[in-house]
Amino acid sequence: MFHTLITLLKYLINIIDFIWLTIIMWLCAFLPESINRHYYFPLFRIWCRFFVRAMGVELRLHQKNLHRLPSRYILIANHPAAFEDVGIPALFPVRSLAKAEVGKWPIVGRISVASGTLYVKRDSKESRKAALESMVAAVNNGQNIALYPEGGCTGRRLNERFLNGAFEVSLRTGVPIVPIFIHYESQQDFEWQDPYTLPQKIWHMMTTQNPRANYYLFDAIDPAHFKDVEEYKQAVYTQYKEWDQRYLAE
């Protein structure tokens, strides 16, 4: 009984901490960009960590890489759940590519915009082209970016193909790709698929019996080893299929 009360108290404290920090982040998001550029992104990463704690998720980074991460990189990952949107920046200093609708969400959208998130309208060819140029510019300016080559949340199993974006940015900038494979031990509670809404899935994650999230980090992949986008993309996709079989074996 005493252990249960202590656990509940810690849980409530984490939620309260997240709420007050969210209020601060939302208010600061209205400050001029000339001010926010100096501190908002580091605070955003702290906010992501508070978000993870408030949800009660055990975020575990498994460093399978044999070499140190390069100073500049393009991070990619599979996208089984919505949790990656806070899990990835909680662990890595990356600006994410997100669907344009996220920027219009109340409170969270304002925070996302102020933190420097890049956006794309997935069904618009013009928007995808603009997003590609924005990613190239961000990488050339020394920023690390994160995106999901499946093109959206696809559930626990890997999609049938990768999109070109990450690989084209890598080839154009010469900056390597750092791959992460994500595995949630309670897959059904975490994966985001119809008919559930985002608030429903957040509730599922917060109330799961197994809250462990495994993020497997592998060595950077040098774009100089590939002649074009298609070869690059297929080589990385093949590797992801192997990880899919290894970590999600039935």
C-alpha cells in the first residue's frame, strides 16, 4: 500500500511539473524569434523529457553503434507511434520534420513552431519540395534534423517502402544518416492506428502494463558509399527489414 502511494505521488508530481513547464513554454513561444533562437530549442528538449516522465514511459537508448556519432547527422527512424515526436528530441538535439497539421494544434503546436520544427503537407507536391529545400538549408546551416522515411505512423510493422527525402538531403549535403530502430514492448498500446485518436493513444501509453520504449541506435551511414538516392534508400531499407525481423519476431 505504501509503495503504491509513493508511486502515485511521483506520478502526480511529474504531471504537475509537465503542466507548469508547458505553460512557460507556451508563453515564451510568443516572444520574438530573435530572443527565442538563443534558448528555446534547448528548453524544448527539456520539455520533451518532462513529457516522457509525465507519461510514465521508460525510454531506453540502446547504443548498438561501434563508433561515435558524427557532429552533424540526419537522424531517421521507423514510426510506429506518436511517442517518437517527443522521444526522439528528448534523446537527440534534432529538429524534426512533422506534418503541417501539428503546427496548428493548440498549445503544443505553438511550442512546436517556436522550437524550429520543419513542416510538410504530405499530399502537396509543392509542400514536399519546399520541405526538402528547408531540410537541406537546415543541415547546411549546421543543424541536425530528424524524419521518418516511412512518411507517417504505420504501426508496429515496417512500411513497404521508404520515401526519398532523407536520402536526397544526405546526398546533397554529404551529411551521414544515423538510423534508429524503435520497438515498444507493449506494441498494441503504443502503435497509433485507426480508429483511435491521439488523446486515446496517449491514454493507452500512460496506462500500459509495460511502458518500456526501446530505441536502438546504430552507426552512421556515409552517403559517399552510394551512387544515387535509389541505391542509398534500398540499402537502408534492407537493413531496417532485418531489424524489423530481429526485434519484432513473432
